[in-house]
Amino acid sequence: MKSLKTLGQFIIEKQADFPYAKGELSRLLRDIGIAAKIVNREVNKAGLVDILGTVGDSTNIFGENQKKLDVFADEQFISALKYGGECCFVASEEQDEGIELIDSGISKDAKYIVCIDPLDGSSNIEVNVSVGTIFSIYRRVTDVGEALCERDYLQDGLKQVAAGYIIYGSSTMLVYTTGKGVNGFTLDPSIGEFCLSHPDMKIPAVGKIYSINEGNYSKFPQGIKRYIKYCQEEDSGTNRPYTSRYIGSMVADIHRNLLLGGVFIYPQTASQPQGKLRLMYECNPIAFIIEQAGGKASTGTQRILEIEPIELHQRVPAIIGSTEMVDRVLDFITQS
């Protein structure tokens, strides 16, 4: 029988890649994995308990109605990071401001910043569609004992030390990178452990899937409109037409395209000229993962990982996926 390697075993095995961390990063990833198991349990029984629906009139900073599971997931990840002791600051989609954890005795010497979308695609939970969690980890710039400042939590994506996502679907998977490739772990419910199932993940250089909300077609820039038409044309030499697949949960769309090849596009629109997706806890971590898997991630004019952030909840357009497909989108944008 094939022996199983758990997430914990894998992290310890790779700990030598981070001699400066002395185990802190390994423990931080472990804490995130523990919170993910708790969220997974609630997601899987959501229809059986009073955890569906919105939280009264509550909205997040973007004016979006907060689902009960949004709040639950947010609480679980923040709690795990707080009591794990390795995180000094957490920025969450569900919180107006970042949360400093260094006042907690256990976190006073913590060296890491975590940016997280606790439950991506939560609007789909009531119709039993896959949702996920996205996280990004940075090493603080200031010395332990100093006050945290913007330099600590507004770092560009190239400075990420780790990033990942958890997809809660027909099986639950945790996919992450520390800058040395991408590995995927599937939760084995019989033992309650994430086990290595997808080592050294690579995205195909080209695929047949394009993922975009075509309902907003009339609001798209001209270059994006022309690319969509290109995808729909028949051409045997390039295996077109391509297949349109859009779930509405970034994690689910990205995960499928990572495995099969494809491009995920969330452009700016007439009503959202800056784009809609958040840089710090959606685009940066996903861009890091996809690039480590051999793909490409751009706003249409700039590499996502090179953007200098100016605020925690900054929005950007996103074109992410197989290298050849992203390049083709950029060609259409340049020609428009």
C-alpha cells in the first residue's frame, strides 16, 4: 500500500528550506490547517444546522451582506492565528481594519503577517457549490518589540513567504506554496488529516477553459471582449472554440484551471474601474501559487506580484492561468 504523508509531516520535512524560521512558519501553516478542518466540518453540515443565510443587516467593508458562514470562518481563522502564537497581524476580508495580535502574551514575539479571505464564494454556499479559503503570509519588516507599521502589512506579493487556498468541495483540499513549487493535500476524513495527494503541481502551458462572468460583457474593456470572441471562434489549429466555465467562486475556478489548464479573468468594468478582486488576500496569494506552478498572473498592464499596495482592501483586475492563454489575453488588450 502507498504510504500517506500528512501535511504536518510534509511541512516538517521542508522546514530546512527556511533556516531563519526555526519552525515558526511550520507552526503557522499547521494552525491554518487546523482552522480549515473546523470550517470544513461546518460547511459540510451547513444544510443541517442554522448556519445558512445572512447575519441580520450585517455587511462587510465592501457593503456585501455577510453570511453566517463568513462570520464563522473569520472567527475560526483569527482565533487559530491568535492562539497559535506565530501571527502578529491579520488582515481579513471580513474586517474593516487589520487586527494586531501582539498584545496577546502568546503572540508578542510573532514574526508573521497573515492576509486572508476566510470564505471565498460564500454566496454559493446555499446552493451547494464549492467555496474556499485563500491566505497569504508575509514576514514582518520591523523587529520584534517594535510597533507594527504599514511597511509590515503593505508588502508587495513578491515578498510573500507562503500562500495557499483550501477548497471545500466533493473533497476538501489544501494547496500551498512556500516559493519552492506547489503541493496539494486532500483531507482524509477517516483520520482527520490533510494528506499529500498532488505533489509538485504544474499548470499546463495552454488549456481549453476560459473563466469569466460573461453576463458583464457589455461593461468589459474592448480587448477583453475581443478575446472572448476569439475563444468562441472555430479553429482546429488552436483547438477552438474553448470551453466557458465560470463558477463564481475564485478558488473553485482557479483550482480547476490549475489542474486542467485555462485562464481566469476578472477585468475592470465600467462600474468597477479598479477591478473587484482584492489584491492582498485574493490576487497576491493566487498569483504566487499559479506562478510557482508555471503559470502567469497579470492585471492586464502589470504583473500582479509587483504591485506596490497602498491599502489593505485594494482592488485590482486579474488575468491568471496558463502562460500561453494569459499572454494571448494581454495581446488583445495591447491591440485594443
